[in-house]
Amino acid sequence: MVRAGLNYHFGAPEPGPHSASTLPLKAPPVSSASSIFQNWQFETGARLWLSNGQEQEGPLFNAPPLTLASRLVYSGLEGVSGETFFRADHDSGLFIKANLGAGGLSNGLLNDEDFPAAFVYSNTRSNASGHLAYATIDVGYDVFNAPGARLGAFVGYNRYKQGINTHGCAQLAGDAVCSPTIPTNLMGITEYDHFDSMRIGLVSQLMLSDRLRLTAEAAYLPAVNYKGLDNHLWRQLLGPDASSMGNGMMLEAMLDYYVTPNWTVGVGGRYWAWNMDMGTAGFDSLTLPPTPSDVEPSRYSAERYGVFVQTAYHWGEANASRPAGMPTKAPALLAAGPVNWTGFYIGGHLGGGVSNTGWSDPFDSTVDPFGNINVAGFGNKIRAPGALGGGQIGINWQTGRWVLGGEVAASLADLRGENTCFSGLGGLNCQHVVNSLGSVTGRVGYTFDRSLAYVKAGGAWIDTSHNLFGNTFGVTLGNGSTRDTTWGWTAGVGLEYALTNRWTTFAEYDHIGLPSRSVPFPTVAVVSDANISVRQTVDLFKMGVNYKFDFGPVTAIAVRD
């Protein structure tokens, strides 16, 4: 029922024919001071992320005694995901940012290794596809907040999860498992995993011109918790996996173009990696009673990396008074115009990298007493991702727009990876860990506005531990470990931005190459006698800050166009 009517109020004074209305014709304006969005600026948008990645379950050991049993390696998992993101900045320097994404995985492979399976070393291959989802939220504070630039520190949380289904099975080595080949219309294994990570990091936003903005972010994951569940359908076996000790890193960089003062489009890239310490793998057979060996030790790791395109909209109370949504207030040390880069500097950095090693394999295929063959040539390549952090000290001399200099840098690192090696012997587990690294380089740079684009090259050293585990159900060769520090060469590129006349921030990529060298394992006689050599390269991304000490008064150097 809907009703409309008219009432008369008795006892109220009658208004005269020319009296003003007792009620306003328009609602009074709402005071801006009551807005909960006062002094906030916002950015929200969408991304399309094209990625690739891998996950490794294992090595899985049986214990006691500790014996190498198996490994699952999911690789080439191509991802296409949609993502929304959000950032809110307060004039006080406080900021909140988050993202939420999901998508599909396709064209991947599963290599399932056993040491041995039925008779000898086994390596089967299956097709893999599935889905992924992720979410991140960070809270931080801008330590530097200047016209066209800001640098902040943050803490946060990330959850990454993926589900993988495998189909078919083909034997690549010499065992009887999956021989003959099982067709790809039959599902073999389903895998569901998630990583929960604490994040600590740095993020910078730099206006390179009136329309180009560079954003760089490096996050260290000091605490990671992993849980997974794999279902071996053909064996009716459930495998709950867990590890509560691990770390990792998340790196990201993007370049945005302001189409209008409020609308941007951009392109970027990111790299995520997780490395878990020893955890557990369960074996819940649906057809057999439980036994003490239903829980065994195992390690886990995962990577995802790729490029994305994005678009975003910016708004907020202060947006009209600040170009491109960047802050308008500057620290007292800030000076307008070009920067004098001449002087000594010292600083710190945070980042991550990937170390790749190739191990020589002199061992041919071997035949067991029953005629089964351990096929040689599998593995022998190790990919070791992880985080790093350290410091640098250097000197610059500016002439015109050119800057010449030198730098010494050193980092503590935890780049870890492992893989099968020497499959001709039945398959062993080889691991390498980068403990620290450093470089001595020269730099040549070119300045524009408050930015310095540079290239660098020189010598580099890496401290690496190499570990060999040689006890399987097929062979008992023993365990060995060796550690070396090797010098090589390095080259890199970077961009540095002057937040003030003293403080700068930078983002940098470096490649390190080491010569092939012999890696001895004296406690593993068969391997030691073969004189194993290792060739190693490392790719790094670093983000950091520097503080500059001038030779003289702080004055801008005149430049000639």
C-alpha cells in the first residue's frame, strides 16, 4: 500500500504572506571535514598477468636411515590470470595496498622420479594443467615523500595457491613403470597447494617525466608456511604435505604512462619464489592400514614469473592540486632542478636472484643384474632461487650530464635449489646454496632531471655450498659437501633517482658469470674419482637506497644540452 497526504499542525504560528520559509529548499552542504576520505589519494585498477612457473615436491626421503626415494617436478606451467589491485595513500605518509587475482594453468609437465621405482631409476612424464589464485595486502609508510617521488617500507601478507591435474604417463628412462605409455585421457595425480607468507619490503614510485612513472618493489618473505595435498588416483593414495619453515622473495617493477591526470596504462614484470626447509610428506593409503612410515621427510619449492599489462584510475581529495597523483610536500633537504652526483655514497639493498648450475656427468648408463638399465643423462642442472640483502659503497664524479664512478657491493644470500644428478648411477640428489656474493665494478651513467641511468661491469665473487646425497634404495654411495668462493665477471644496468640532494633510491639488474671449476666430494669415492666440474651463472634484481657525501658544497652542476 502506498499513501500520500497533507497534515495541519495546530498551535504553530501562522506565517505571514511575505514571511520566509521555515524549511530550506536545498539541503545544507556537507562539510568536507566530515569526509572519511579527507587527505587520502586512491588508485585502483586491473591487470592481465602472463606467467610461467614450476613447483618441486621433493626430494622425498625415507627414514631412518635417510634414503632418497622420489621427487615430483611440475614445470612449464603457463598461467593467464586476471587481477585487481588497489592502493590508498594518506598525506601523513601511511599507505595501504592490495591485490587479488585468479586464473588458469596449462601446457605444463610433471616429471615423477623414483630411486628406483620397480627396478631402476624411473622418470615418467605426464601432462599438467590447473588453476591458480593469490592475494596480497600490505601496510606501510613513506620514508621519503617528495614531488614526483616516494619511497616507503611495508609489512604484509600473501597467500598463493594452485591446483594441478595430470593426465597420462610415459616412461622416459629405463624402468617398467608407465611402460607401455598410459593415454592422456586418464587422470593420474591431482595436486592442491598453498603458501602463506609474511612480507617485509621496500616500494618506490618515481616520476621519470611528466607522464612516465616507474614503480619498483622488493619483498623478503621471512616466514612461509606450506600445505599441500596430492592424490595419486591410480594407487588410491592421498599425500598430505606440510612445512612450517621457509622463506622466499617477491620482486616487481612496472612502467606507467599517464594518458590523463587520472588514468594510466602500463606494463611490468614480477618474480615470486618460495623455498621450504625440511617438512613432512604423508602417505594415506585408502586400501591399506596405517604404518609408522606413513609420514616421511621432504622439501618443497615453487616459482612463478612473468609480465603483465595494467590500467588504473587515480582519484582523491588532493588529486587536483598535485600532478599525476604524486605528493607535493618535500623534505627540507630537497633542492629543485638537476642534482650534483659527485661524491662518495654508502647504502643498502634488498632483492633476490636465481643461481643456475650445470654439473658435468661422466657416468654412462649402467645395467643391473636383471638387465634393467639406469639411463644416463637426466638432471644435472640446478635452478636455485632466493632472497638477498646487503650494502654498497662507491664514488661518483659528474661532468656535464655524464657520471663516472666505481662501487663495491656485498650481499648475504639464501639461493637454494636441488635436482637429480648422475642418473646413470641410479640417480643421486645434488644441491647448491649461494651463501653470499659481491662485486667490484665501474659505472658509467647519464643524468636527466633527477634520474641517473647507468651501466656497470667488473669482477664478482660467489660463495657457494655444493651438497651431494648418494644413498638410495638402489645404491649406497654416501654423502658429501664442499664449499668454494669463486671469482668471475658481472655486468648490469640500473636507474637511480635523487629523492633529496643526499638520499637516492635505485633499482638494478645484474648478471654474474663464473668459470667452470672442479667440485670435489672426497667422502663419495665414485664421484670424487670422476673429477666433477660445475659451471654457474647468477641473475640478480636489487632495490635500495644510498646516502651521498659531497666533496664540497651542495650545488647543482651545470649541464649543456
